[in-house]
Amino acid sequence: MSKLKLLLSFFSVTILLGIIFMFQLLNPKLNTIHVNEENKEGIYISPDGEKSITVYFNGGLIFHNDVTYLGVYEDSTSDLKKNIFLVAPSVKDVRWINNEKIFVNGIEIAIDDSYDFRNE
């Protein structure tokens, strides 16, 4: 009987680890999402001309059938580049409020912060 319990425990742990792995694979963190340069939708330059937000069509996170857009912030003075926002299902309005904040689909985002629609 102890061999059966050991076998059941092994399968339970294997299934649990598989679920955790699939969740991480299908739900990547904002800072780990990679973009395809061919999917560039637009570039928005800051008022001072030193920063930019490039918006990419991401093609979805889960099974690549849902639609998301990823905003990548770049600072030409420091070579900083980071994912700053993830929105779905569309990008209707992207604009700079000032050199420190952007406005995306009615959401104000500071450039030292980020926004991910999945965290709402």
C-alpha cells in the first residue's frame, strides 16, 4: 500500500508542477514579454524629443488568439528600454502628457511605473 501512496504523491506533485509551469508560460510578466519588430504599430516621441514609446501588436498572450498591445519605453539619453504597458483589445489613444507621464486609452502612466490590464 505504501508504494501506491508514493506513486499517487509523485503524480500529484508532477501535475501541480505542470499547472504552475503552464500558468507561467501562458501568463508572462510584463517585463519578460518580447516583441517582434515587424509588429510595430506606432512611435510616440516625448515633448523633449529624448524619450519614446513604441507600440507593438502582440498577437495575444494565451494561445496567441487574443489581442494585446505592448508599449515599450525608450530613453535615448540613458539607453533605458523597458515594457511600460500592456493593453487589450486595442490602442485607441497614446500621447505624452509631459516628459514624465503618458496617457493610454484613458489611463495615465508615469514613465517610472507600468500598467498591465491583467492586474485590474
